[in-house]
Amino acid sequence: MRKPCCDKQDTNKGAWSKQEDEKLSNYIRIHGVGCWRTLPQAAGLLRCGKSCRLRWINYLRPDLKRGNFAEDEEDLIIKLHALLGNRWSLIAGRLPGRTDNEVKNYWNSHLRRKLVNMGVDPNNHRLMTRNLLPRPQIPHGATGILSGDANIHPPAKFQLENDQVSDAGSCLDNANRLPDLNLDLTISVSAANVDKLDHDEGKTGNSITN
């Protein structure tokens, strides 16, 4: 178990006074930061080492940048968050004068909402395409289109048109298949008919001769 940095019972809590801020600032300006565990006692402060560290980093250090975030700072935070995620200390390290707590609070209070209004998911920095897709137009009286039913029957009109096309195709097929007109016109003549024809021709020849 990690040893606590100080005895909580003998430390002040709550807001820092102006005299405490001066003691902490004067000590660090002369001796530097050093070890935060031993700094409160050396500086004559009845404060926890963690409290001294946060007070110095977030409020008292001279290179702090006050005021609103500029547009270029916002763009840099968004780009760094896309690469680093919620690693606020690394992001703040690339923003001179800004603290990790300040950057985190600004992200949660302002930049997340800004990305959402732009249609970008602040968690993965991708376009929220689901909100951009138009809703499908459902024909009146149609059922089962959006339910995932694969056995969707076409309308009756569509079936009728298909039937007509199918019938027309069969008629064309029948027209292409013309009947066989190569008829055998050979007349078979019996032997009795041949004799009769010869007799008639003989009579006709005799009458012509006479």
C-alpha cells in the first residue's frame, strides 16, 4: 500500500489564502520544486503535498496562460485528441501555458459539443453517417420490405406484365416453328386405271383419225 504524502489531520483544507500562495511561490522561486512530499513542511505550509502541487501547476506558476482558448488552440486539441485520446497531460504539454485539467474541462464543456454539431463523433473523430442517411421511402401498402424478409412477392401488376411477356414469347416461338410444307404430291395409279386410260386414249385417237 502506498504511503500517504502527509498526515491529513494536521493539514489545512479548502481554499488557499493569499499568504499561503505567497509562501509557496517564494519557496519554489528560490529552491525550485523538488519533492512535493517534503515541500510543504520546508515552505512552512500546513498543506498536503498533492494540494501544493496542484495549486502551483494550475494557478501559481508564472508561465500560465490565462483567458479563453484561441481557435488555433482548439484545432490543436482536436487533432491531438484524435491521436492521443484522453491523455490530457500529453495534450497540455503541447499547449504552452495550459494545464491538463484546464484542457480536459474545455474539451468536455465546449469541444465535444462543437464536434457533435459538425456531425463528428467526439469519441473516434469519424463522421456520424447514420444521421446523414435519408430514410427509405416505403410504398403505400407494401409490407415486409424493411423486415428482412427475403420472400418478397412483386405486385400483381408486375406479375401480369411478366405473364404477358411470357405469352408473347411463346407465340413468337410457335410462329418460328412453321409447319412442314414439303408435301409429297406423287399420285399412285393402280394397274386397272392405267389400262382404262390407255383404252380411252385409243378411242380418242381413232375418232380423231376418222
